[in-house]
Amino acid sequence: MAQKVLLVTGAQPVKNLGGPGKFVPMLMEAFYASEPSSGMQLHALMGNRLYRDSQFNWDEPAQNKSLKVWVKKLLRPLFYHLYVVARMRLDYIHFKQKKFLELVIKQGEYSVVHCHDYLTTVFSGYICKKSLTPLIFTNHYKGSLYREAIAPMYPYFRTAKWERYFRRVEEQAIRVADVLTFPSESARDLLIEDFPECGDLIYEKGKIIYTGIPDPQNLLNVMVFENVQKPNLFVVNVANHIPDKGVDIALHVFKEIRDAVDMDLYFINFGQQTIETQKLLLLARKLGIHNRVVFKGVCSHAEVLDNIKSAFVCLHTPKKVVFDLSLLEIMALGVPVIATRFKGNEEALGQEYPLFISMEEPRISQEQIETAFERREMVGRALRRRYEENFTISKMLSDYIKLWNIVTRYK
């Protein structure tokens, strides 16, 4: 009987944000474009919708300013401050989600269940154990999701009760999965750093499968853009406004570049705006570059790619690194990128890459500025070549198919 693999995430399909909402559809599209001859079937459960092919209902969230959204945004903190009430509501929602997931897995008779977030992994654990179905969890986060994104972006979750709740979910996901996969060695190490009590388990279950992406140049070739006026020379940074993403470092580096070169440069950031955005605006004003800084917010994937391609140089300066899809897109488009020297960035760019800056003293040297500006085509070609050799979507898909076959063999 042909193998059936189910990819699971609570996220909706999105193109202009990272994480499971972008990764799962990307994997599905690559699978069906490859015309698999093995008879394997790949389905995806995203939110409450089951996809049996790669025809996704794509969503590209924008900075929604409708009255309804603003009212919900104002009331949400009040609701989640009522911990007992909020937990009762969440438990009811999760009970329904778990029942639906159980029904999908049971009726689908899947050979493998492959989850892409903590919560669906926990839901699937009991179901898969009962049916003896192998369970894989791919961790897309920089260690603890609570520490990386939930607490920084949502202040109402910064309480001891909510922290215990989220960490309990995260630890349970690590324990119930049969296999843990990571997009880089750095991702695995960060998870161990946040959950040292599970360190041996993570090493034992862990497998590294480097992230790959479709060639963004192919996407740009078929996209139609409106005639949007851009600055002649600009630096692009793709990062949400949370501390780990290091947008503050990018602003400091941009100022150094502007001070060193006689060019009319602008800084353009694409990323989800949060409570940190005001701090970044104040920093730009303090550095004297506020009239050269544009925070675009969440834009369409097409616009982000078009700006990366047109950028003179990109800045990728996170303080903790897994393997950002935006960095791979920059590499694939052959644009020089100034990056913080971290293991994850070294895995992507290579240890000898000339445009690393130190985290201890994140300053860019005059020699690096000259390399970025005067030898940009040579650096860009080298990045493109590294992408083609290591980080294509077809290579990643091949590695996942091998893993699915292995876990079913030992079922």
C-alpha cells in the first residue's frame, strides 16, 4: 500500500511570514511539482482545513487597521489577564481541535504524521501512540517559542502562570515525538539551551535537515509589480520587531555604512511591527538616521523579494539564529548580506564568509564596506552558488522523503 504522510500545523498558508505557515505549503508544492513515482501521498492539515494537493488558499496578512481588529486588539490583554477564564476557553478550543485531528488521522490511515508546531505535536502524541503511527516534529523556532516570540510580542503572556503553561506544552512536544528534526545544528542547540533537562532526549531523537527554498528568481520572473517608486540606493532588512531579530543592530550598522560612504542610502525594513517598534523609531532618531529609515511592516511576498533583488546590500543581524528563510532568499537572489557571526549564519553562509560582524562588537570594518560595495557582484555570485549547492527545495524534499521512508520501515 502506498505511503500517506500528513503534515500538520495550526497555521494558515501564508507567503509573507515565516514559520510553518510558509514552510508546509512550500514543501507540498515542491512534492507535487516533483511528480513522485513512489506512489507516496502527501496531505496537509492547516488550521481546520485538509489539503490533498498543493492548491492552497493563500493569505498575505497586512497591517489590518479595521475597527473590528482594533477592538479585538484592545480587549485581548484584558481577556488573557483572566488566567482561569482564558485557560478554560483555550482548553475548550483545543479539545475540539484534538477531536478533529483524531478524526482526520483515523480516516486518512496515514503512515506518518509530521507536525510543525508544538501544540499540534502534543495533540497528535496520544493519537499516534494509540494507532502506532510514527510522529515527527520539526522545530522551526529559536529554542522556546515562548521565549523567542510569544513573550516579546504579547506582554499579557509575561506572567509566571502563562510561562509555565507554554513551557509545559513545549516540553511535552519534545517528549511525545518519535523524531525531532531541525533546520540547522544551531536550531537544535538553542532548543537544548532552553530545555537542558531534555538535552539527551533532543540529541537522541534529533536529525538535521537543512532548510531549502524554491528559487525566488523564478517567482520574480512571473510576478507583475505595480510601478512603485523606490529610493535609488537602499539597504534591506527582513526581520520582525522582536529583540532576537536584532533590528537595532541593523540600524547601528546602517549608520556606520552611511557615515563611511558618500551615497544617498535608505534603510528599508520588512517585518511585523510590535511594541518594540517605538523603541526602534527612537533609536533611529537618536542615531540621526530617522529620515532615512522606513519600516514597511508586513508586505506581500512579491514586494519583499522585489526589494531584496533591487537592494544594494542586505542586513541580517539576529542575536539568535536558526535558519531564516529570508537569508536563503537573499543568497538565492545573489545580493551581498552583512550578517552577525552565529553558528546558524555560519552554516548558511560558510565560516569564511567575508561580511560577518561580531556580536561582541557588532561593527563593520572599512574593508568589509569596500567588499560589499566594490565586489558586490562577486560576493553575490558566490552566495547564489552556495544556495544552489546546499539549500534548494528539491534537496530538502529528498531528505524528508528519505526520513518518511525510514520511520515507516521501523513502524
